[in-house]
Amino acid sequence: MPPTLAAFHDVLAPRWHAAKGPERMHDTCGAIDELARDADAAAHAQPPAGADARAWTVETTRLVGAVSELGDTCKANDAAKFEDAFATVHTAFHAALETASPGR
């Protein structure tokens, strides 16, 4: 896993694997600045060796957008939309990870 995605994963994983509910939302929204910083770092990093540069750019940009949308959901304190927005971030992370490790 590229270092930029590893940093993102380190913030994402404990929150993603937490029990669904208000505490998960609170903890995740409390880490939104870290998630945004790490997603942005991935988007500005060189693609990993062997990765398709265009796909890397597309997927890391998508990750940045997903985190931004999650941030908007957090600002709105919208518990009804939180899980869907968080799932979009998780999916975007895995898509970026797949572009970093083609064929694995």
C-alpha cells in the first residue's frame, strides 16, 4: 500500500470498523480534517510504480470528493445520510488502492 493511502487507511479503518451509531458518526466527523488532508496527499502524490497514472489520478480525485461530501454531511449533522456518505468514502479508498496495486 502506498504511504499516502496507508496514512488515510490508518485514520479510516478504526472508524469504518466501529459499530454503527452516533459515536461512529461523531468520531468520523471529528477526523474529517485528517481524512481530507490524507486524501489530498494521495491525490497529489506520484502514482505508485506499476500503477496506471490516469486511473490513479481519477480514483484519488474521487476519494478527495467523497471525503468532501462526507464533510458536508458532517457539517449538516445529517445522521440519515452519514452512513451512505461514509460508505462512498470507503468504496473510493478501495478503488484508489486497486489502482495502486493492479493485478493483486
